[in-house]
Amino acid sequence: MRKPTAEELHLMHQELCSAINDPTRIAILYELAEESRHVSSLVAALDLPQGTVSRHLKILRERGVVVAAREANRVRYALADPRVIDVLDTLRGMLRDLLRRQQRTAARMGSVSATARRPSGGTGGRRKREAGG
């Protein structure tokens, strides 16, 4: 795939990135990945107020990430494109890898820090104790 233009990057950020920049909206998307749902079902699944869920669904709908279909006096929401879950799963994988790298770095820093706190000579403290000092 070719490198994106500045306009494409701006649109991608404005339309898609802004749609997924909130944990509640991401949770809604994962719920909708399982099956299309009414607001009341999402409210129960996420344990959030109806107004909160509706406000986030409005943003997702405006950004074209979810679609709404009226069913009598209720609205059923679904993913507009299931690839959004692939994108989110890729980001989760990247996050998992990042956290592992950070943990390894912290562990190395901890061992370097512990080494730096040892008395000079490494075993000097033991020798003094063995010598009765």
C-alpha cells in the first residue's frame, strides 16, 4: 500500500482515530463484534448509564464505525465494518508487546540498580564477616 497523503492522514485521524480514542467506545465495539444489539443490551453488558452508551453510539455512528437499524420503537446497532476489531486487536497486541519490553527493561534496570548498591569488590562484605570484621 502506498504512503498516505496528508489529507488522508487528517481524515483518518478525524474520522476513525477519534472514534476509537475512548475506552467506552472501544468496549461498545467489542460488544457489537459479538452480535448486533439494542442500547438496553449494551447498557446491561457494560454496566453504564443509558445516556452514556447512547452518547458514545452517536459518535460511533457519526464516524461511520457503527450502523443503526430501526426495529419498531427500538434501534439495533451493528459494526459497519468488522475490520475495526482487527485494528483494535492489532493495537492490543502492540500494547502487550510494549508492556513486556517495558517489564524486561525495568527488570534489567532493577538488577543494574541492585548491582550498583553492592559494596565495591562484590564479595568484600562477606570476606570481612569471615575474617571476623
